[in-house]
Amino acid sequence: MRKKWIREAGKVNKELVNRLVEAIGCPQVIARLLLQYDIDTPEKAEIFFNPSIEDLHDPYIFRDMQKAVERINLAIQRNEKIIIYGDYDVDGTTATSILLMGLSELGANVEFYIPNRMIEGYGLSITGNKAIETMNADLVITVDCGINAVDEINDLNENGIDVIVTDHHTPKETLPEAYAIIDPKLKDSKYPYSELSGAGIALKLLTGLFKYLGKDKHDVTERYCDLAGLGTIADIVPLTGENRIIARLGIERLQQRKNIGINYLLNLSGLKKLQIKSSDIVFKLAPRINAAGRMGSADRAVELMTATSPDLAKKLALSIDSENFKRQKIDQETFRTACNMIEAKYPNMNETYFIVLAAEDWHPGVIGIVASKIVEKYNRPTILITLSEGEGSGSGRSIQNFDIFECLSKYQDYLISFGGHKYAAGLTILPEYIDLLEKKLNEYARDRLSVQEIQPQISVIDEINLQDIDEELIKWLKMFAPFGPGNMNPIFMSTDVMVVGYPYTVGMNHLKIKGKQKEKTLDMIGFNMGDLVPFLKKGSKIDIAYSLEENNWQNISKIQGKLKDIRPTE
């Protein structure tokens, strides 16, 4: 399906561009980019390019922070049993690890509990509550879950267990009767940034506790920001505001290899000596950590991150890496099956606004990943449901400009349970309601999405000439990292580019091509674009959409264009 190229912004003020160029000494391309980010002064540029721990907000702006830290401190003084109740994804396991290590450091009697994805599903449950009771819990601290666990928290309260909820998901109308709730998405929240991850909020709670105890809050932030940054980047939350600071500091800390368990996993991910980028976390490190919970027990991920023994850390890293290999095979097979089902079920994709698929043999640990791939391929909100023992468990992913959580909220009468946020959701449903739900979801999406919005798109941030590309531009572009939602790696376009030499394929159907504009050439790679080789003739003119990167090969660094799309020059 041909992609539509969208220019993200119109013309920028040339006077402001020149003023920024003069003030901070950057190339014109960088000044134009900064203005599109509403960064129009040297002071704003300094904060953006050099985020500091000092720029993090005071944790006590959270409504219940004081209450929460006082209760935790009391539990430590009384030697009460504290249970960290986590989630099985990277955000949940990093958040669990942050509090587990931080509270242990303060002498707390603390353990953790993470539900089994395939048996209990997401969040608090009666099964989980029973397990917590057998652990003799006095205080439960939830991380990355709990904001909508009204009945489950009531059950814990009735058994004399206090609950502190830390979560970043959107609350429903009724809040749980927890001892304290720390969630930036509460309707009455005064906290100035609402997009923190679960790991980010866990770090906030720990820094608040250290501050309360008169300890150095910056020191604890620095020591645990590697895990907070890992959870933040892996959870695909916007990398703006505080998340950008946490992610940047986290990558710097990861680069120091202080966490022995994560260091072993970095080595197994092929990142032994390389500089770590956010894309490395998303595509290499996070899938391995997630595999622990997708294919078995997520406890192994927490044990890896909190390990103090190199032998144990190595053993856990190898186990998790092996699980990830199995997950990849299941993932690929499920994706192929799902695509075949889509081709059969939706012969006219132009009339389909929401994809819903259900099957009995899908592994519940991979349907979220596969849903993301389907969204990427077909540009439609997607829910995949695996059926087992008379119940369907589903995972949904969405596209830009469509809030899947809000959509499901409209039809919660058809669901046993659901939760999530704008771009991702989970649900359980009785099989007999699936077809009706799909009909309603398609009607809802059709009313809110235009034909243009369901056409695959590429957001182009600026048109540049190949002559603009040099080492200085790359140096400045690196300072925009870490990249992610809200701060994507800039995609440029260049027009009237001549194909030089003969394009060819490398690896698994990847396109290698060289382009020339006036006297400047650029080497480019297009992943999974090898099918275009027959259409790219030597000397022909093309328009290209691409990002820029340094390609390091055998200690030689060279600028390379990473192609997103190609079209003939008109």
C-alpha cells in the first residue's frame, strides 16, 4: 500500500532560524527542527540538549506522596512485611526492581509478587491476593498496576492489608480505596507531567522516601535511573518532559554497566562495546526482558536486575535470552497466521477501520507484539484475542489520533474486564460477544477516522538537500536523542535524487542504494525494501524519505540514510 507523505509543519520564521543559528552555532537544519519543537531560545535549547537531574519535579507535588512515604517508613520501623506487586512487562519488572532494591537498602522486610501472565493476567487478582496473604503481607505497594483494581484492593483491606497504589494508567470513574494513590493521571492531580511510566513513578516514590529520611535524593535517582530509563523507553511512553530526562540519564547509566544482570543481557543482545541507543532498548534489550514473562515467570527478570552474584546473573541472562529465541519463533508464526486471516476476512480493506481477530491456539504472551506488527502493516487499530476455557484474552494496539482505551470504554458492557491507555489495551471477553464488539468498534472508528488517517503515512519533518548532510549535522542530530514517541528520529525528504550505480539487496531482502544530488552522494539502506530493486534504474530520479545515522563497520564510521519510503520524482 502506497504511503502518504505528511509534512509535519509549515514554513518557519527565517529570522528566528537565523537568530538560533547565531546564538547556539547550529546548522540551519537543526534550527528549523528546534523551532518545530517550540524551542525558540538558547535557554530552551540548553534544557533540551542537556537535560539535568535538577530539572525533575519535586515528588511531593503528588497528592499522596507524603502519606505514602510515612506509611512505608512506619512499615520499615515496625519490620512489617512489604510486598511489591508488579507487572510482567519491562516497565513493571524494572519498577518492581527499583523499589525492591531501594527498600532493601533501607532495611525493609520486603519481597515482590508478579502475576503469571497466562494464568492470572494483568494486575491484581483474587489469586494474587491469596498468594500475598500466604506471604503474610502487612503493606502492598503496586507498581504499574492497581489504579482500577477496586474489588481486589477492597479484598486486601478486609484482610487487614494496607495498599499503596503507584500506577500510570488512566483511572476509571471509581477509584480503589487504597491507603495512598500516586498516579499523575488522577483527575485532581496537580503533578505537572502526566506521562511518566510505571518505573518513573516507582523512582519518584523512592526519591520521595529518601528525601523524607534526610538522604540524598539525587544520589538515589542516579543509582536507579538505569532501570527507570529502561522501563520508560520500553513502555513506549512519550519521551518528552521528565521522561526525556529519565531516559537520557538512564542510557548514560546503562552505558556505565553498573547493573551486572543487565550488563550480561546487553552482551547477549550484541551490545557489548557499542554505544546504547533507545532503539537498542526497544528492539534488543526490552524483548528479551519481556520474554521472561511472556514465556514463563517474570520473576526471572526481577531476579536478573537485582542479582548481586555474577554467576546467578549470567545464568538468568542466558535463560531469558533462550526464552526470547523461542518467543521470536512463535511470534513470527502467529504474525503469518494473522495476516492470512486478515486477507481472508477483510477482502476490501478500504471498508475496514478496526481489525479484530480471535483464535484458540495463539500464545497469550505474543499477541501484543503481533498486534503492533499488524498495526504497522495495515495502519488500523487492532485487537488479537486468544481463546481458552470459554474466555477470550485480548491485546490491542492503536494508530495515531485514535484512543483505543476511550473506544473500549464505550463498549465495556461487552467485556469482562479491560484496561490500558491511548495506544495499548488489554481485555477479557466471552467468545459470544466478539463479533458484536468488532461491529461496534468498526462503527466507532469509522465515525472518527478519515480515509486519509487509515492510509499508511510518513511524517516528514523537513525537506533538505543532500549537500546539507555532513558530520556537523549528525553531531547535532545525536543531541536530540533519545528518540521515541513525542521525539521521533527526524525523517527528512529529498527530491530529484539520481540513482547512482545499480541498487542491490543484502541480508533478508534489504535494499542498498546510492543517491546523488548535484555533486553530493549518499549511501542508503531500506530494510525489507529489496522488492523495489527492479524498479530503480540507474540514472532515474526519485524522491526519498529517510532518517540519518552513522553506520559503523570495521571501525569505519560513515553517514548513511535509513530509507522509509521511495517514490518516483514527478
